Amino acid sequence: MSLEAIFLSTFVMIGQNRQAAFQQIVHLMEVFPVYERLDEALDRREASAC
């Protein structure tokens, strides 16, 4: 395998990892508000039970 091929494959892998990390961050940003609302609802439920 040539040095050029090694560099190219390395840059491709780095790019894929960045894209996967970006997609994971976007997913967490979409899901976090749902969990935050659920947590608030549970807090209200516990407060009203007391």
C-alpha cells in the first residue's frame, strides 16, 4: 500500500468519525428536551404527592 493511500484512508476515517460524532450530537440535542420535560413532570408529581 502506498503512502498516499494510507494518508487518504486515514483522512476518510477521520471524516467519517467526525460525521458520526456530529450526528450523535444532533440526536442528543433532539432527545434532551424530551428527557428534561419528563424530569420536570416527575418532579411535579413527587411534589404533589407530598
